[in-house]
Amino acid sequence: MQVHGTRFVRYRWSDEENQIVYVTETINGLEILTAHVNLKDDAVEIIGGNLAESSSNVTTADQSRILQGARDWQRRQRPRYPKTIRWHEDGMKFET
């Protein structure tokens, strides 16, 4: 698939527990591709969109790009610190 113009990719959890991400690619405001990405099985399922080419023409490189993008998005969703950490804030007084 060739990409021309302004490209936006949106990710959202379709099923967070089973690590399935819903991916939408948009070029110049036109949705061109929607896919489900199963991060547990490293599987990409093209489910629709207004593709200039048939979804059967989506290459292995396209699927790899979609999978890597979903992995990167998942990594950014994780908190930097475990949720079990309890923070303590200590006040400070000073005079000027």
C-alpha cells in the first residue's frame, strides 16, 4: 500500500484483557484501513476500510508496520511506575 498525503493512525483497545487493539489509518481525512491486532499472537486482521487496493493486496510489510505500531502504542499506555507504589509528599517551608 502506498501512502500519499497526511496520514493519521489511531489506536484503541478493542479488548484490553486479551490484548486486541483496533487500528484505524486515515489519509487526508479518508479512512483507508481498519484492522484488529492481536498482540498475544502477533496477528493482524484487516477488517475493512476504503482501500485504494483490495485488502488482499495488503503486504506482509504493511502488516508488520501495523503490528509494530500497535506494540509501540501498547508500550506507551503502560504506567511508568507500578500501580502498587505509594507516594509520600513532604511539605517544605521557607522564608524569603
